[in-house]
Amino acid sequence: MLKIFRDLLRFNLEFAIGTLIVSIIVGLSVLSFFSPYPPEDIYVVAPDVPPSWEYWLGTTSRGQDVFWQMTAALRNTLLFGIAVAAISRVISLTIGLVSGYMGGMTDRVLMSINDTFIIIPLFPILVLFYFVMRDSMSWALLALIMAALGWAYDARLIRSVAMSLRTREFTSQCIFSGMSPRQIMTREHLPYVLPIVFSTTLNNMNWSIGMEVTLSVLGFTDINTPTIGSMLYWANQHTALVAGVWWWIAWPVIAVMMLFIGLYLLATALNEYIDPRSRLSRMGGAA
């Protein structure tokens, strides 16, 4: 694993840039644990102060230091994306492996369910969930709902790989040796699909973070939990642009854009690494 990471850093510029960007974002998130102000508290500093030596990124109309508020927002936004991606990967991996290996009626039933989730319009469904569960909607509940809705595309991709693995000779040898379907899927087939799982995890994080920001800006989430989306929501509520408090919107937007770019570059690099011909071409035949 370390050799793969080293090769990607050495031969893939997109991976190196993406790693640098994501590392900076993660570093800022870690700084949130050293914040001198509780992230939920308001009017702890003078409001509407422009960027200065005392307040590097300025302060908000709610009396919050933008820099420290943004570190907490980035931490929660990253954790949200990781939580959604992790839960949805478990679902997509289970559905994809079982459907691809078992085939027959099992495959038809699982793919019918899978295709149902693919055609569901996710954004209206999430908005509907908010209005139905408005009083109990929380950061964790939204992550769980999005994970339950965001696995279908990747499950079909994993299924296609599992169907190919089912016809390989080593699978037949495993069956003849007495291995159970569960053992074959977890011990023999799982290592082949893990690279796809890793690359789709990054794409799913981008999707979930983008959806969370969109819902938060519209006020359809728990706006009291600091996230990039909730920062933009409060900036919009206080008409920051009209009031000239541009830094309240600019810095969170720049941060989330950099996060999107970093995750996209990492996902692109991993997708290229999965393809042997692209990897050999990039590394000059050294892979």
C-alpha cells in the first residue's frame, strides 16, 4: 500500500496536487480542536471586522471569528462526507458482490431494488425528509439518509466486476475446494473490487458534501451545527454581500471549492491507476 502511494505521488501530478490540497483542508480541520471559541457560540468577538492581523479572515455579523468558525465547519463537513461514503460503501459493496456472484433470481431482485434507487430524484426526497422530520433532523440523521440513498450507482459497478470474477478459473477452484459463497466473496473477490471502492468513495464524498452544502444554504438541515453550508446560510440570512461583509462568504466558498478539487483529483488519479494501460503509460512501464 505504501509503495502504491509513493508511486502515485512520484508519477501522477494530479494525485500529488490532490493530496496536498486535501492535506491542507484536513490540517485546518484539526486546528478546530484548538479553537479559543466554542464553534456554536455567537458574539464572542466584535462583529463585521474585516481581515486583519488580529482576525486573519475577519469576523461575521454574528460575532464569530471566520477562521476558527471555518475550521470547525470544515471538520464537520469532512466528517459528514466520510460518514456518508463509509455507510454507502458497505451497502454498495454488499449488494454488488452478492448480486454479481449469486446471479439468477437473487441478481434480478437486488438489481430491481438497485435500479429503483437509481431513478429516485434524490434532492426532492431529501427535502421531503426534512419537512417530515424537521423537529428531529440532525447532522447524523441526514448522513444516514443520504447514505441509504447514495449507493446504487456504485453497487452496479461492483456487480459488473463481480460477474466477471465469477467466471474466472480461480473461482471454480474455490468452489471445488469447498469454500462457501461468503468465503469466496470476502476472501477472493473483495480484493479485486477494493480499488474501485476507494475511487468511488472519493466521488461519493464529493457528492454528499455538495448535497449537504446545497441543503444547508436553503435551510433544510440542522443549521446550528457548524458546516460550510450552515456558514453560507447564516451569511445569506444576514445579507453579507449587501452589507459588504464579503469575507463571510468568500472564504468558506474558496475552502469548499478547494476540497472539491482535491477530492476530484484524487479520484481521477485512482481511476487511472486502476486501469493497467493508463498506469503503465503514466509510469513509463515501471508499474
